[in-house]
Amino acid sequence: MTPHRPSRALKFLQFLVQKRIIRRGQSWILKIFPDSLWGGSSLLIDTEIGPICVPVSERSASCLICEGSIQETRESRLISKLVLGFKVVIDIGSHMGWYARLMANANPKLQVFAFEPDPENFSYVECNLQDTSNSKCFMSGVGETDGSGSLWKGRTCDLHSTARGKGSSIPVDIVSLDSFCKEQKLKEVDFIKCDVEGAELFVLKGAKEIFASERPPVWMLEIAETFMGEAGYSSADILSFFKESDHSYKMFTQDIDGVPVEIKNLEDRKIGNNVFFVPDCHQASFEKAGSFLQA
């Protein structure tokens, strides 16, 4: 892969989007014209966390291409503060490596492990982490047990799933978090971001030893009822899994400014589908990170 710098045409489109002259449809604009107009099929976009390589024709990358960030700006700001005092973090469903790079840059002392099973997506994760010395990436899915599985392709590359059984599929490797941590000799994990389009429960089931550890991690999980239903379970099963663990957890969503808000029920989340599950041992760290967003 050879990433290219944005062309003049793309810089003009970025200007129109950032000035809100164009508010919608930038992904359509990027797709109907040849890649060469924008600079090439893979672009190197300047962002707040450094240059990020993305495919120009992929709809899920259009926000990053035109605005220099992903849509999950609130989560990004909170996580960049949360990991400052952490040692080990894991990004499951890394997509193109945004969160892995964000965390690696936020705290150079961190160990960052990123998982992405799709070969094309993984090539972008590799590209976007190559200049970070504290990260490792693995072309694998994460699930309940080690072995092989199928990755079903979504209509955009951020919707691929090892659990939903929708669309065409490719064979992929699957690893459980417990076996991975044993292999890497990781005694503790501080934070896990998990966005796997319906496979979240299977990731949790493969992390029973992590849950039983003295200091279990903070989790950020995407709670998408439709995707979970297609995988054969519901968000109630996610909630039960945390309630049945050896530790007490609090759940947080975020308000419009990104400030964490505790919720008692998953239906009460404010904006988006991401929910933070915070064990008692990390409550103080989480509150401290949230205080930066209140300032």
C-alpha cells in the first residue's frame, strides 16, 4: 500500500465540509468520482493523532477523510485521558487503527494490542501503527475459544462480523482473550475497547479469567441490539454477564459534551451505542478522566 497526500480537489472538499457548506453526502461525493481526483485509492490524512492512512472509496472513512476525525469524538476524548495512568490496553475490532493509535500516542508507556480480522482493514491498521513503538497488531478475530471461524462482510468495512452470518464470508483465525493474555504473559489488562458488530458476548465469554483477576479492566462495548439479535442474544445477556462476575461494575454513557453519565439500564444511554463498564478498582481513574471533559 502506498498512501497519497490529498489532492487540491480533496482539500477543497474538506474545506466545504469543515465550514458546514456541505453537511451531508460527502461519502457519496468521494465515491462517484475516480480515486485519482482525490489523490489516490489510499490517502494519508492529517488528524489530531497524526497522519492516518484510509481508503478513499470506503464510506465508513468519509468522516475521517473530510473532517480529520472519526464520528466518535466524545469517546476518543475520554479514552485519551483514561489511558494516561494505564499499562496495558486492547483494541478489539480495530478497523483501521484509530483507537489503537490514539491510545499509543496518548501514553507512550502503554502496551497497546490491536486485533482486526479483515485482511484489507488490517493492512491499514499496520500502516497506521507502524511509527508507534508501543503497539502490536494481530490479524485475528476475538471470540469465546481459539480456532478458526468466518468473517461475514458488511456493506461497509466497519460492519464486518464474526457472529451475525450476513453476506459473503471469508475464513479467519479466532483467539480468546484469556489464551492471548497467557501467551503474552499479561497479568493484568486495564482497558478493552470492543466493537465487533454483534460478537461482543462471545468476546466476554472468552475472557473469564480476565474478569476473575484482582483488577479487571474497564470495557467500552458497542451495544447494538439489532446486531446482537442477529447473533442470537440480546443486551440483557451482556448485562447478566457483568452482574454475575466477581466484581461490581458501574455503567456509563456520555452526554452531548462527552461527560460520563452513570446509567442503571442500557436503554438509558444518551448518545450512540458505546457503553463503558467500569469496575470498582478503576472508578477513581474513570472519574478523573471524566473531570477533564467537564473543564
